[in-house]
Amino acid sequence: MAANAEYQERRIGARDGLPLYVRDYGDPLSGGVPLLCLAGLTRNSKDFHTLASRASAHRRVICPDYRGRGESPHDPDWRNYRPEVILDDIFQIVTACNIHPVIICGVSYGGLMAMALGALAPTLLAGVILNDVGPAVDPDGSRRIMAYIGRDRPQPDWPTAITEMKRTLPTLALADDDAWRRFTEATYRQGGDGQLHFDWDVSLAKALLKPADTPDLWPLYRTLRRIPVLAIRGSLSDVLSEQTFGRMATEKPDLLQLTVTEVGHVPSFEHPLVERATDDFLTQVDI
């Protein structure tokens, strides 16, 4: 364990011994329900720093890096990037941190993991935030993401990398240059060659490109009916369609929904509307 001004850095062993990196914010004895932040497919704990720093005033916040992302080491066998292995890693982290129940904040892929946990461990969940994801993933968005994540695209320096991020993700709509810098710094890391490389193992795409029938995820979503859920959508999202967003409310009439206009996949937790909705939701679950 290493110390930081705002969080503890932990290494938690997966079932196969891989040391998973976790940022642990806040006081374990805080009265608020702990928050477990699950990142997007290739993203990592850095994406949640602003949210975690704010939320940790009232609760413990756990932000893991999935295997092969961020500070968690690459797996020598790309087959271990399958969702069921990632889910087991999450169980190991929850057990090691002794957090139960939790509120899960799931961004994109992390939201799919939250729905799966609703089926596998229903008593674990006290509430869920789904950021720009639902039980049906728009094929256009899925194709775009898969075409992007499976090949490294080295950048010579940070200004060039920021420009590349703005070009690649024009609908991300971050607030200012500082926000784009933070997002880019959470996307790349400097390699031994002096260049900036994606901060994930591009081999993880292999585990998701294997031919398979697309499972019906609506039964997983229905396991969340008994708990509070906040669903957030960017109006320009190519991952969560307006039709799916509407059906989510039909399936769960008490669903709290927020649409962020002129924003694509995914709305930032630093957006004022998202920040307010998230804080209100966490307070509601605590009551």
C-alpha cells in the first residue's frame, strides 16, 4: 500500500495472483454507503478522481484499474480479458476492501459490469449509476470502439496527444483545455521509447472480437428494479440510443434519468448537470 494526499494506492491479488491496482479514497468508517467506481472498457481509475475526491467527504470510494489497464499489469493471456474474469476480479476487490453493500458508478462497460453484478450478487448493490450505457449497445458505437482500441497509436508528446484526442472524440465535449489534458493523461503513458502509448493492453480487443452470439442483457437490467438507479445519457451518444433509454424507463418506472445535451459518449462527471445529479443521487441512497 502506498500513500497519497487524497487516496491510498493498494494492490489486491486476483484469483490467479495478478496484482490489481486500486485507489482507495475516504475514511472506511464514514457513514455513507461506499462507492465503487467501474470505468469504461479501456479506461482506469484516473477518470474518477474529481468525483472520488468530492464523494469521499461522506463515504469510502474504491476505484480499481481492470487487469491490463492503467496501473494493473497486462495479462500474459489475452483470454483473461473476458468479462467473466473481470467480474471475478471485482469480487476479489470488494471482498478485500470489505465493502458491502455498495453504490456502483458504472461508465459504459463498467455499467454492464454493474448490471451483471445485479444478477450475480443482488445483495451487494444499494444503488447504481449508469453513465451512457444500457442493456442494448448501439452497433455503430460498438464498431467504432472496437476499431479504435485494438491498435496502439503512439504520440510524440502531450500537445499532439491532446490534439489527437480532440480529433478522435469530437463529441466528448469536455469543459476546457485542463479537462482535455486530464483526460489525455488518463489515456496515455510514456513508454521506454519516449513516445506516448495507450494506457491499456491493446490485446484486450481480442477477447471481445471472438465470434459469439450477442447476449440479451435486459434480464440483467431487470435485476436492478428493486434499487435506486440513475441513468445518464449524452444526447449525441452512439452507444446508448434514445430508444433504449426510453425503454429503460418503461422497464423501471422509478428510474432517474438525465440527458446531457450536445454531448456524446460519455458525459463527464465534471459536467455541472452530471455533478449535481450524481451528488443528489448519492445523498438519496444514503437516506
